[in-house]
Amino acid sequence: MAAPERTEHDAGRQPVVILSGNPRPGSRTMDAATRLAQRVPASGTRHVVDLAQLAGHVYEPGHARIEDALAAVRSAEVLIVATPVYKASFTGLLKSFLDLLPADSLASATAIPVVVSASVSHRLLTELHLRIVLRELGATLPSTAVLLDEGHLADLDPVLDAWAEQQIPVLQTARAVLGRPRVR
């Protein structure tokens, strides 16, 4: 099946946007999301929105850096949303940021949740909560989430390679069926 042609409407789209909800700068969550993004075939650069760098501005309506971050997330073709587990859910920082997005603002995005947890049971619960919010915002979530235990972080490449081998074809098929630009 041929990839859909890009339209003028698609011109401002970002092929891959990484959204990290970890409140710590330079986090292992950000590292995992960035390394996953390297496995998602795409033309162009990957755009990073690190909420740790924006935490002080999330509650400032209209702040330029937050508006830029929101625009980048809304422009994503593929949106990698990464979070550590905090109290059996995703971070409040990520929730506060996602709450700034209007309904259906991610309707053109295919989202991939990435959850890092010390507890297997909590990562599944967090993934469920995050998936529900992303669906509410209109994102399509055709693939399984990347669910990581802290033990995976020491040798992350085999875990991400295995996920990519199984899920990238699912991602590509879903985008083709939905008539969205092909993840290259």
C-alpha cells in the first residue's frame, strides 16, 4: 500500500515528538523515550518536549514555552509519551500538561505510551490511566505500550529492539489504514 501524499495541512507536522513527563531533568524516563524514538522510522528530526524543563511554567496560562510545547505535541504524527510511575499513576506534571490540550487535539497523532516503574503491577495500572487520557484527547494507540521495569534500564536496547520488531509494523499498518502519513 502506498503512503498517503503529504498535503499542505501536513507541512507543519512533526514526524516524531517525545513528551517526557518526568519532573527530573536528565531522567532515565527521557533516555528510554529518546532511545525508543530512534527505533521509530521517520524522516526529519525528533522533537523533544521535556516537562522537567517547563515545570515552573505549566500553571502560567499563555506562557510562550508552554504554548510552544503544546503546539509541538499537537503537531506530532507519532507521539511518544513517557512517564515514571508515581503513586500507581503517571506524574501530576504530565497530567497537568495534558489537561492544557483541548479535546481531540491529538486526533492526528499515533501515540506510544512508555511507562517506567519499580513495580510490575503499577506499570500496568499507569499504562491504563495514560491510555485513557490519550484516547480522550483523540490519539490513536494501535500498539502496545513500552512497559519497563527499573531492571530493564541497565540493558534497555534488547527490550526496545524486541518491542520495535513486533510493534513498528502495527504502527505502520494503523497509520496507513487511517490515511495518515506513513512512518518511514
